[in-house]
Amino acid sequence: MVDPGIHAEMTILIRREKELEEELKTLEDDELPVWSKRVGLAEEKGMPDLADQARERLRELQAQVVKNRAELDSIDMQKSMLRHESRRPSGNE
């Protein structure tokens, strides 16, 4: 039987993992391409200030992708540790 505390922690981690994966998908499929295109359009139109603003937003979004991936890696490690911990004998038996 799985310890209720471990089960609760795993549930929280899985929920956060799904949120991060959805956010990453939105960032990579929608946000990054849009802002990358805006940088190019502003440069084509000879609007360096607008291109700089779009480039800054693109950098922020790229940083968020890196942050989300790092958090997903951390969650994966935590889940692995919880699985390992749940397999250890409890000592009460």
C-alpha cells in the first residue's frame, strides 16, 4: 500500500507537470513563432524600436521555456525519488 503522504505529493507533482507541459506547448507552438515573426516584420518595415521590443518579448518567452523545462526536470527527479521511497519497507511490518 502506498503511503498517503507520498500519494498526495505525487498527485501534486503530476498536476504541476501537466500544467507546465501545456504551457510549454503553447509557448513553443503559438507564442514563440508569433513573436519571432513580429521581429522579422518590424525589421523588414525598418522599425528598429519595434523590432527591439518584439525581440525582448521573444527573449522573455525563451527564458520561460528554459525555466519550465528545468522545473519539469526537477519534477521528474522528485517523482523518481518518491517512487523509490514508496518501495522501501516501512519498518512497521
